[in-house]
Amino acid sequence: MKKLFSFLIILLLSQGIKAQETLVFEAGKEGHAIYRIPAIISLPNGELLAFAEGRVNGSDDFGDVNLVMKRSLDGGFTWSPIKTLVDYGSLQAGNPAPVVDRLDPNYPEGVIFLFYNTGNNHEYDVRMNQGVREVWMIKSYDLGKNWTEPENITQEVHKPNNPDFNQLYKNPADWRHYANTPGHAFQFQEGPHKGRIYVAANHSSGGPKEDWSDYQAHGFFTDDKGKSFGISESVQIPGSNESIAAELSSGRMILSSRYQKGTVRQRILAFSSDGGETWDEAYFEEELPDPVCQGSILNIGEKDGKTIIAHSNAADEKERNYLTIKISYDEGKTWNHIIPVDFTSDSEKLPWTAYSDLVKLDENSLGILYERANYHEIIFKKVTWR
């Protein structure tokens, strides 16, 4: 692993630093102490929208947390002032999962769906059955300038489906904590599930376990533009956690998950052949080392009839460092095209690079929105991959 990191550093020094880099969200600026949990999408007109959690008072996951957005008209070189989309006062609104419906004939310019979570207590307390996490959705029909009133979809994507929250979580198998992605959601563009919007997620069930095995990854989806939702089966690896998904060929898809238990420092990959409803297989991918952090995955093209997939994450097994993009030309089976993005030298303070999200800019380049400098910066960088 050390040899791999040395190789990455050499590559980064020779080419990666030359990439375009822009500071998008900065701690202590525009009304928030810290910005975290980046997500990014491209619009049909070429504009980019960057989303994040604006944490008013500090880095704590729970508290006064707003859902915020910025827009770029020039491919990520410059960004608009901040716009707050959701503010629940002293409570949190976070885990933004945006996606553009590009297949609605009534809206040829696209409809943006933005899924997010709210909560009334800390994550551990929700796992202890002392609070609730809900799932919400807003839409924009004018490329993010205006948004609909929030819709609470918790009862359709959570288990159990009970309209009385006072009766939730009475069964040890009931889901408790809940979180979207983090990162973008996606829409199937081809195949038998064309038009389906899919949101990767995770949940805990029963009381908290010291080894984090109460967590499992899953996904939820809609085939009728948000009128109703289905829930996938859970990934059958206890401890699978924050997840993100992408379309493969022939109605298949891939899901990449964080392993919260941390006993194996690798990403979990799960594959589905029915549009993300069930999982054909799930395993640890040794070519995707991970320090127990979030990652991003994206369909970026096709070669010889197979989908090309990009994956980003902090590739150091011990620390949140060595942010790296890896490209798979065989739909997630191998990952031997390595593109270093950012890293910290031994003399600098860790963690350096943490959460990230990927967006396709054109046929040859990607954008990556990522956390840096001990969560004090969210950076956008353009990366040429071929």
C-alpha cells in the first residue's frame, strides 16, 4: 500500500496539481461555521449545481444545519453566492442527494429532484430509539431557481411504514437511523428501468451495536416521478453504510458502500440486475482501499459495449487522505486506471481529503467536489481522465 501511495504522489506532483481548482464553500464564510457533505450535478444547459450542509455553529453532525446550494455558469471556474434551500431553525437538514430527471417529455429542460434528511436528535440517540430521522423531497422545474414545497416521503422509504411516529421502532428489526447517499442520486437512462430515479441510502436496525453491525446499506427508487417509491432489499453485509450508486448496461447497477465496522479497510461493491431492487452479489473490493469514509461513483461513458465507471474516495486505509479517482472499463470488476486528486504530506495536519462527489463535464473530463483542510474547505477540481 505504501508503494501505491508513493506512486500516487509522484503522479500528482507531475500532473494533478495543474488541474483547475476552485474554492466553493469556505468555513466561517456566508453564514456558516463549517460546510460538509458535498453533492454536485450537471444540468442539461451545462450549468453545475453544488450542494452541501451549512453547519451554523460548528462541525457537529446534529444541530443548526441548513441545506445550501451554489451555481456555476462556466464549468466550475466561478460560483454564485450561497443560496439556502432548507432551514429548519435549530434542527438539521442534510444529506443532499440531487438528480435531474432528463426524460420527462413535459419538461425537456429537465426536472431537478433533491432528496434530503432531517432529524431531531444525534445519530447515536436515534439508534437508541430516542429520536427520528425523516426523508424529504423537493423539486425544481426551472433549473434550480425555484423549488417546490417539501414533501415528506419517510413513510414510503422507511421501515416500518406507520403513519404514527409514536409507534415506530417498537420491533427490534425496525429501522432507526436513516441517511441518504451522501452524494448525487441517479436516473436510469437506458434498459428496462429507463426513467427510474434511484437513491442509495443506509439505515440502522435495532439497538446500537459496538461493532456497528446494526447498519446496512439499501436504496429507494421511484418509477413515476416521485408519486410513489419502492425500497430495495438490504445489502447482506452487516456494517455496510453510506452508499452511492450508478447505472450499468442492460438494466444493471452498481452500489459502492462504506464499511462502518472498519475491520476491512475496503469499499463494499454490490451489483443488481433488476434495477437495484435486489443484489446479485456483494463483496469487499481490494482495489478500492478506504479509511471508513464516503465515496462517489459515476457512469461516464461506454467502451466495447460496457459501461465506464469512475469512483472517487480517500484511498488511504488509515487516514482520510489521498483522494483518488479510479476508472473501471469492465463495469466495476477491475480498477487499474488511477488518477490522484489531492493529498497531504507527512508534515501537514490530517485529515486532508474526505467526502467527495463526481460529475461528468464532457467526454474527456470530470468534476470532483470534495472536502479538504480538516473540513474547512470544499473544493471543485476539473480532472481530465482521457
